[in-house]
Amino acid sequence: MTEEVLDFSVLMSVYNKVNPEYLKESLNSIYEQTKKPKEIILVEDGYINNEIQKAIVSFKTLDIPIISVRLKENEGLGSAMKLGGEYVSTDLIARMDADDICAKNRFELQLREFKKNSSIAIVGGQIAEFSDDIKNILSFRSVPTNDEDIRKFAKLRSPFNHPTVMIRKSFLEKAGGYQKFRNFEDYHLWVRIILSGGALVNIPDTLVYMRVGDDLYNRRGGVFYLKQYIHLRYLFYKWQFINLFEMISGDLAMIISSLLPNRLRASLYKKVLRK
């Protein structure tokens, strides 16, 4: 009996502020996988400079085709992922960010889970956050692994590490696909997929090494970020995914976090919300 072969695509986006050397490291980690994708769909989110273009071109002669598509202007992750998804030719889509690095067996582990159960919608995993060098691990973001715990966790926080997920395209489309929701495109999507059905899995292994800096914590604060979060939680309440108490308690916690000085917010994430 022959082993079932599951084709998959990698979906990622780049914009003008991406470091070309980081992009090369990210792409290289895809090409070095134990299970390789059929294609890489790479969305250029607005203008990108010549150095980034050169980095992309340097990989186009290798054995995994890169399909480049472009947005005329920088529209953000939701729009980029929505456009890129239209070019995916497989039913499995692996997400990847342009400055992160995959563990060598990331896709092999995820495909193994999809082969176990055809009703699985998402397979994610754990991330290790590093600064400068992949050996300089600062923290880990751990998320629950089984379906029931993932659904419970989603009422409080995003239950998947976005750069680690592999999604079944049919479930993605059923939930309405990626949509614009600045800062929270992923969390918005996870809850829609949860409500539309499909099994959920997070692998306990570290699948992606995520590059972080102080700007990461800076982006998770401020009035705009807080307003977006409160709007998101109100949608969850309207969708009957969370109750009134869950909405209010979550909002209060985020108000405290968002309005903290960046240094204190970074400490909160590292000591309380990370391992």
C-alpha cells in the first residue's frame, strides 16, 4: 500500500521594510525542509526595493517554484494573504513570515497530522522567539495542543501561532478566508474557522523560530491597538463565541496591557505570557 501524498503550498508576504538577509534565511529554511512544498506563493505587499527583489530572484532558480504576485500599494497582511490564497493550487496552505525560520521537519510533522484525520482544519505548533541569532532564544509562546483546549484558549487569547499554521484551504474558504482586520487578522480568522467547524491541532514541538525585537511589544500597545482588540472581542460576543463576562474581563486585561509603557509591556509578555 503506497503512502498518501499531500501536496501543500507556502504562503508568505513581503513589504519594503523586510531585511533581505532575513528573507533569505526564511526562504532557505523552506528549501531545506524534510518535506518540501509544491510552490511558494509570495505576495509583494506594495513597493519593495531592489535588494529584496534580488533576494527573491536568487531563489527562483531552485527546485521549488516561487510565484510572485503584487499589491500596488501596501495594504497589510489580511489583503496580502487574501490575494495570495487565490493563487494557491493545493488544498493545504502553510503560512510563513518573511523573517522567521522553520524547524527542518516542520512540514513533515504537520502533514503527518493531516494524514491522521481528513476533518482537520488547522495544524499549528509552538514558536521559539529569538533575537539576532537563532541560538539566542528569549522565550517560547506555547499554545494548547488538543481540540478542546484550543477552543477554550481561543476565548481568552489567540490559540495559534500564526507563522506556524498549516490550513486546509477548503475550511479557510468556508470561513470566509483572510479579511482585513489590522493587528488581529489571524485571531479574527481562527474564531471564524472554529465556528464553521473542523478539528484543530497544535503540535507540541517548536515549528518556527520567530525573530523578535522591542518593536514587537511596541506594536502590541497604544490606543489604536486597544480599539481594534475591543472591536474584535465585541464581534466574538455578537457571534456568540464568548459571553458578556468573558468579553468584559478580556477587555479590562487588554486595557491594562495596552496602556503600559513599552518596557513594562515587554516584561509582562516575557514573564507572564511566555515561558
